[in-house]
Amino acid sequence: SGSLRTADWEEQDRINHVYFPREDRRHYTPPMFEPDNLTNILRADKYEYILDRNCIQFEPDHPIYIRTAELVYEHVNQNKNFGSLESTRHYGPLIFYLCWTKQVTNVLVHTILTKNLTGAENLIKLYNIMNKDNYLQFGDSPEQTIRNFARSPANKSGQKIIMALDRVFTN
């Protein structure tokens, strides 16, 4: 007389390993995904490797997958190493995470300093869609949109953004 229920993560992992084996997926959680071990190996040259292994080892809704991805994204943002993930499949999820958690200042400054003003404007548009920033007025040009975002009440670090924008236009 069993009752229908959702399998816990351990059961789901076991079933996935048996019925849906994937090359390079271990039947155990590799030690690198333990938070203490992960913080020891986090470096700009390891971000892509860690995120690739995370994709192989876990499903995207697995708690360890989410914890690992968030830890890497936070490290990238704190150390401003956006270039290390910029041309990879992990850049989009990084941008999504930073918009979701309202931490776009550093990546916006990076995007402006690399003279990708259209990319910076698109980042602001995504931020606006995700956070429903009613104060933001889009301008006629990417530069105007960026300046409006920097001055909006939703943004706490507007001065950094304006300084980066001024630096691009004075050079």
C-alpha cells in the first residue's frame, strides 16, 4: 500500500544514474562541490571548468547545482572577472542571476568600459523587465538609457556607472 510521492534528491540522483547515464557523471558527489573545497579552487581560470562540471554532474534544479552556480557567480561579480565567462555558455545565466539579485553595477561598468554600449543597454532592459523598475526612462540612444538608469532611484551605485561612461566618451 504505497503512496504516490515525489522522490527526494538522493533517490532522483540514483534513478538518473541508473536509467539515464551520462558520460563523465559520477555516481557520487565529487568532493569539489563541497563548499569548503569549492572556495579553495575558485579562480578566474577555473570558473568555466567548475560550471561545466556542475552541468554534467547535476540537473539544473538540483540544490547542489544551484548552490555551486550561485557561489561561482558571486565570486565572478566580487572579483569583476566577467571576461573569463563572456564568450561561454555560462555568461547568459550569470547575467540573469545578477539581474535577478539586483547586482548589475559591476557587470554594467565592465560592459561600458569594453565599449559595448548596446550590450549595456540590453542589460538594463533585462534588469527592467525582471525587476519592474517603473522609474526608468529609456533614452533615444544607449548612452542616454545608461545615464537614466544610473540616475534612477533603483540604482544605488549610479556614480560608478556615470564615471565609466564618461571615461569611454573622453578617450
